[in-house]
Amino acid sequence: MFVFGNSLYDPGNNNFLHINIKYKANYPTGRCSDGLLISDFIALHVNLSSWKPSLEPGLKTSFHLWSQLPSASVACLNIERQLSFIKNVVNTLRQQLGNAEAKKLLTNATCIAGIGGVDYEHFEPDYPNGTESTKLEYVNWVIGNITNVC
């Protein structure tokens, strides 16, 4: 299962980034939630275990998929960075399993994405007197950013 998204989907990577403490997940779970996330419920429903943050130091998976991730010196796991992580995972799978087995595994994988919500959350504080025209321009900007990445 591959998960893209913001803090609503993040299993705690945010705590390993060099960001202001007010943006970190200050819950005992290490997530921006005091319990399970949407992605956890989906994983549990299909008999997968909840996962740990991919940026957690020393974290290893059975395929060591995250070994190519950059250090936590990054300040943001934006969609571009998340997509580059997935590309690294795909390349690692191909190297470790071969093209045919990697394709088989990836064909059966599920991808969950929750993107754009945080962008829209920031509109009101950034544009307190935003007009309908400004709102439309902002929506198009967010959609354009997502479209350019995908």
C-alpha cells in the first residue's frame, strides 16, 4: 500500500523533519491524531499492519525500501518529494526482485492519496478579503500544482 498526502495521512514523518515545533505532531501516537489514521483503518481492513514513519532513523522494511530516502534534513514532504520517494521504492523493488516480480507486486498494490486539503485550509488566513476571482485563481493554482506533479 502506498500512501500520499498531508498530515491526515502521515504516520509521523513530520516529527523527523526540521520544522517548527508547533507544526510537529504532539500526540503520544507521534501522528497528527490521537489515534489511528484513515490509512491505518484501510490497512487494517485488508490485513496489513499500521506502518511507522519512513523517516524514522534505523527503520528497515523487509525489502529495505526506504534506504534511499534522504535524511530528515528536509523541511517539507511535499507531493514532489513524496513522488520521488515512490520512484526510489519502485527502482529498489526492480533491483531486488527483478522487473517481473516488481511489476506483479506493484500491480496488486493500493494507492491512497489525500492532497490539496491543507492548501485550501490556508486560503482564508492568507487572503482574508479574498474575492470570488481570488478564490478561483487560488483553486486553479492548487489544481495546477497537483496536475504538474502527477
